[in-house]
Amino acid sequence: MTLEAFDSLIHKSSPERLQQCLPTDSQIRELYAQSYRSRMATLDMTYRAEMGHIGSDFSCLDILTVLYFCVIKVNPKDPTWPERDRLILSKGHAAGALYVTLAEKGFFPKTWLNSYQQFDSRLQGHPDRQKLPGVEHNTGSLGHGLSVAAGIAAGLQFSNRGRSRVPRVFALLGDGELQEGSNWEAAMLAAQLQLDNLVAIIDRNGLQQGDSTENTVALGDLSAKWDSFGWRVAQCDGHDMKQLLTVLNTESESSKRPTVVIAKTVKGRGVSFMENNPVWHHKVPSAEEKARAREELGTVLAAIEGNEATWLTFVKRS
Ligand SMILES: Cc1ncc(C[n+]2csc(CCOP(=O)(O)OP(=O)(O)O)c2C)c(N)n1
């Protein structure tokens, strides 16, 4: 489904939903500011830990920011609230991006970020639900998140039958991760079970570890593939907050189909020398690279938080 088609769906939606889907310009601006602040924090954490997957983190930070600050219903003070929406970071190696977002949302103190990847830390290289509030499932071994998300979505449909709202379940996947066959088993089952509370988001940056997805095991026309599996397909720019909000806030009303959002992204987004370079899958920046990256991110953040003219420069460039 195109963005236009999603737009028209939104306009048929209820007033509450409509209001939720149309944020003000200043809210959009705050989302961008938040995502660049999160990039800064991720950079510092990765540098300090001398470990991480910074290119993967930067690829999905805009998506996570929109999800946690505008889409999913969660309560950081009550992380296991039964009616919450769930997010499973299937591409668990992007844990740094998730940790920063959860800390910013208030699930745990930001000081905990200082222990990223240290021995016995709550913030391991891959998320651990028993160690960190807000983490829904342990991930890291690629290819499992969607199956788990489908199971949770089915369980929530069952336990919430007859209620006005069934919690939604989001699974954020890498595109290289789709080479794992288990994803396609989950895709078939989710369509069969009519899991319209399930949303898969594909971080479609075209790269995986060491090379492009198309040079490794080509994914081809992902939209056609998901459509043929019986899913509602939406595509968007994964760094455009308005587009992300439009596709992610549109609940699948009575379509009886799960939704997949194919978000076109850039690995390493936000730092020129990291963008689209497979080396930055898990390279750690040197002191000099960290300083350059900080300067670039700082310049963008200043433009977003500056006056109308600097904001418009950012909008035009991105
Ligand atoms: C089952 C499994 N095989 C291999 C790996 C090693 N690995 C970690 S990240 C990665 C590449 C993932 O690429 P993609 O899903 O496209 O994620 P992104 O490019 O967004 O980082 C691989 C192969 C793993 N974590 N799990």
C-alpha cells in the first residue's frame, strides 16, 4: 500500500486516531531532535565500551524514536502493564539504539547507559529481558523476533477478545535478517491467524554484515513478497518522521491482515563517513572519528533546535 493510500485510511479513522496521527510541526521537530540526541549518546556509549554496532543503531534510531515517543502505548513506570503494546528488537545487535531510547523514555536511569557492554552490566551487547525494564524479549540470534512477536500477538488477541482494543505488537527486523527462513514461516502463520495487531518493520538499509544484501542473498522485491504472503504492505522513508508516523499509527482496522512496513533507511545515518559503509556495521570509532562524528551530529542538532531558517535547512537537506 502506498503512503497516499495510508493517508486516506487515516482520514477515515476515528477522531482520536486522527489526532494521534497528525502531530504538530513542533512535535515533529522534537522527534528529530530526540533522535539526534540519541545518536550522540549511542556514539559516546560505543566509544566508551569499545564495542557495538553503531551503523545498525543509527539506521533504526529514527524508527525507534517515533515508536516510543509517538506510537506504542507503554508505561515506563509499569513496564509489564498488561495492556501495553510490545516491541521486539529482532535485530538485537542494535541494542545500543534500543537502550538509549528506553532510557530517554524513562524506563531506567540514563546513568545506566555508562555501563553499556561492561562485565555483568544490565546493558549487554544484546538485549536481555531479565536484566532491563522495557525489553520484551531476548534477541541477538537473528531470525527469531517475528515468530515470537506473532505468538505474542496471537495470545493478546485471544486474551483481549471482546475488548475495544487489542494491544499491538511490533517487530523490528534487519533486511539481511530476512535471509533466515524462520521469518517466512512466521509470515505465513501470522496471515493464517489474521493477526491484524502485528506489525513487522523492515529496516531496509540494503546492507548486512560485510556487504550488501543483494550481493549476499538477494531479497528482490520485498513488497511483492510480503504481499504474496497475505500481509498489508506499506513503504516509507525510514528517516522521515512524518512518513513513519503515518504508516505506524494506522491501525489495521478490520483488515484481518498483519502489516509490514518496509522502511528505506541508510546504515550509519547521521554521520557522513559512516553512511552506507559496511565497515561501520560494528567498527568502533577512534578518538578522532568520534570527535568528527560528534561535530557532525552536533551541527545537525543545532539546526533542528535552532530558528525557523536553520530548521528549514535541515528539512530540505534530509
Ligand atoms: C542467526 C545469526 N546469524 C548470524 C549473526 C551475526 N550477525 C549479526 S548482525 C548480522 C548482519 C545483520 O544484517 P541486517 O539484518 O541487515 O541488519 P543491519 O544491517 O540493520 O545491521 C549478522 C550476520 C547473528 N547475530 N545471528
